[in-house]
Amino acid sequence: MGCSSSPAPARGPRRPASCGRGWSLPGFEDRLRWLSAVADVDLVQHGTESDAETIRDTAIAQPLIVGTGLVSLLALFPHPAEAFRQIGGGAGHSVGEITAAAGAGVLSAEQAMVFVRERGKGMAAASAVTPTGMSAVVGGDADEVTAAIAGHGLVAANVNGAGQVVAAGTLEQARRAARRRPAKARVIPLQVAGAFHTAHMEPAVQGLARYARAMTTHDARSRLISNRDGTVVHDGRVVLRRLVDQVSSPVRWDLCMETMRDLGVTGVIEIPPAGTLTNLVKRALPGVETLALKTPDDLEAARDLIARHGQTGGALSQSPTWRLVVAPAKGTVHVTDREAGAQVGSGETVATVATLRDSYDVVAPHGGRVVEWLVEDGDPVAPGQPIVRLHPEEVPA
């Protein structure tokens, strides 16, 4: 089962439903006020009283999305350890990937709020340098849309699948693209502050990188599907590095959904602000049951979906995660010539996974000794499948 945290809605900012008066669950507001103190943003006020123009401010919108997502996860799983035993994997679109990382145990809630606070500030400052924006391109021939976006000097900042691509660049580039759009395609300007996930955000990346160097992480306790390329990422430091780079890199939600298919996902719950991603999943993964968690009235249905689709024990939670090295993608594994007892240095490649698109190195995030191989050379593997078990001891590189 997948669990997703959505970006701002495609047609512009709105108040996340999880902050409305309907969410009067015990402890909900107290938790949100605590995260407000961490982020130095009044999430309760902005979630219940502020108008759309106010929360269009990136420095407000991003902490609001992550904060409400984190508190909503606690409403769904009051005892978070239960989630690791039941949820097969998680993913988040754009800023929602921070929520997903915290949900997988890579970051604490407080770290996530500090990170998104600085991310929002940095992206808002970068957006003020040059007038930029984003437009959704819906429909049309995929190759023609891709060529048109590049031809106007724009970047495909979000490749969302289901016939939706978000182009980003300067406002002048966007105006030219709107006048000469591909056949059968609609171009919808988005109410966002700038060209996110493009080189225009590079100043924000530099600022976040400095903060990331001082942050501690844990390896993911469930499969975490990366925005960058749809691979499953396990090493906490790699997750954090990707969160930093993601600010100026395209979001490949289409590849994330491909990985969900490879994992055999049968049910997806989208946490607040919910609705955008479930609509994409419905079109891209027919047959997968979806639920958008918008109000407390949806909690019972969400728990029922988990009971019917959830796993009884995650492969990554059955053993300490720092002892496992996992496959990043679906493909064929080729292992290195290391027998049981062999030494592996931190950062060494222990295998490769060949897919139809590419070949990925499987890197051991920690030094150690090979306890046992869990696959044989040439075996097919699924995303997040454990490949080798290491005894966690530091080995000289």
C-alpha cells in the first residue's frame, strides 16, 4: 500500500482541509501549535482564517502543507510504529516528499518543519529575483508537448503522468508557450510564486545544503519512493541530499507511480491537502483503490482500506534497517564477488540493478561484513527488496 503527501492543488492555493474547523480531534490543535512554534509560522491561523492570497506566499504555504500532513498522519496512526508494519511504501510530490521522509522515520517532525521553513523562505527569495511561474499542460501528444516546452526555453518541472506536465520558466517564456501550444493541449497558468524545480531555485538549494550538513538522519523504515527518478531510497543521508537537490530538479511523479505498480501496490491513501494525487493515481493505475483523506470523517474508511490492503510485516521492519542494503528499482540484480564474511566499506557498490531504462549501483551506506546474500546473481528484484545483510561494523574504505 502506498501513502502519499500531495503538493498544492493544480489550480492554485487553498486552505488545507486538515486545518479547518472539522478537524476537532483531541490533541490535533496542540500538535499543530507545537509545529507552528518550530516553523515560526502560525499554522492554525493560516489553516483556518487566512485567505488564498495570503497562503500563496511560499514561506507560508510549504510549512502549512507539511505541518498538516504530519499531524494528519498521527491522526491516522496514533502509534506510528504500527504504520511501519502495515504500510508498504510512501511517496510525496514536491514539498510533500518532506512529509513522506518524516513518515518513514528519516527525519523527526521537528527537523522536517525546520527544513521546510528554510525551504519556503529560500524559494520565496529565489522567486523574487526574476519574474517566473509555472503552467500545467494537459492533454496533447506527449512528444509534441515535451518538444514544445523545451522549444520555448521552459523546463518540464513536474512530469505527473496521466497526460499532465507542468512547465516552468520566465513569465515571458510562459506567455509565448501559451500562444503556441501543442495541438489538443490546454495550458493552465498556476497560482504559484515562481519556477519551482528549475535552475531558478539554485540559491535556495545552496542555503538548504548548509543546513543539511548539520542534520542527523535515520535510514527509512519503509520503502520511500524518490521524486527524482522513482527509485526506492533507503539511506537517510541520500534521502536528505535528494530533498535538497529536489528544489531545483524536476519531479517525476510518473516514475513514482510506475514504481508503485512494480511494488504491486493495491491501495493508496493521500493525506491532506488531498485529492490531486489520488486523481493522478486513478488514471495511471486503474484497479488500485484510492482514498483522499480530507476530513476526520474519512479516517474510518482509511483504516478499513489499510486493514484490507496493508501488509502484516514490512521487509524493512523485520530486522534493523541499518543492516540491510535494498534494491532501488525493479530489475535484474548483479552481485559483486563478496562471500559471507567479506568486508564492505562505507559507500562501496555491492551490486547493480539493471532495468529497462537504466542501471543503478546498489551502495552500502555503512561499513560492515557480509552476513548473507538474500538474492543470487541474475535474480529479478522488486523496489526496496533486501539484497544483502551486513553486520554493522565500521570497515576501512
